[in-house]
Amino acid sequence: MTLERKIANTFHMDEETWTRHANPWSFWTRFTVLPILILAVWSRTWLGWWSLAPIAIALLWTWINPRIFAKPQSTNHWASKGVLGERVWLNRDTVPVPSHHQQIPNVLNLVSTVGMAFVIWGLVALDNCFALLGCALVYLSKLWFIDRMVWLYEDMRHTHPQYQSWLY
């Protein structure tokens, strides 16, 4: 089982949730999660223990975001195909992906992880430069990753009947 599938299982991403997450509104509003979480954690400086409330709200938003939007009328959008590509990527242990798609997503996930380390350090040290640098690394690598997932989906959509059914 891929790490990505374990993470998806942790978030209880079933077929219906993935379909809703392919809605471009879900995709784009997902980018609000990190700034909201950063602000919530940073709020400890002025809210003290009460900052746990905005932190809980931020975590709830992380979980609820892929669920609150309707199934998209069409998945023929860059954002939707990025989500579909993520599904192909997490399924790569069952349906192998072409070799030219195997390394870059891992490198981009590593860059994103380094970015999150900067964010965490920035939050611990209350250093907004580290937090912003980390946030920039996370977003740049995530957007590049999604672009790679669109490419992966386009390359793989005709290789598996389930993948074909996702595009409408």
C-alpha cells in the first residue's frame, strides 16, 4: 500500500469523497488549509490556550473540504484532472505508472515536506520569514505536483477502465 493511499484512508477518502474533491471549488479552496492552520497555530501568541479552538476549526476544514462540494458537472478541468491523477498515483502499486512519472512526484513531495519543516520551525520560533518560506515551498511544489498529476492522468486514462470512467 502506498503512503498516499494510507493518508487517503486516514482521511476516509472513499469513491464519493474523491468525486466531490474533483470539483474545482474543492480543489482551489483546499489551498486555504495551510494559511488557516498557520494563523490558528500562530494565534497562540494572543489567544493562549483558546487557540485550540481555531486549530480545531482548521483541522475540521481540512477534513470537511473534500466533502462539502457537489460532484462536479464535468471533470474535464485542470484541477479535476489533478485530483484524478492523484488517484492514479496512489494506485501505482496496483496499476504501475510509466517510468517517466515515477521520480518527480517523490522529489516534489520531499520539497513539500522540507517546506512543512520550515513552516513548523517558523511556528515554533514565531519567525514569519521561515513560515512564509515554508509556505511558498509547500505551495510551489504542490502546484507542480498537481501539474504532474494532470500529465499522469492524461497518460494513464486509457489504460484502465476505472480511470476512463472518472473523466466526464
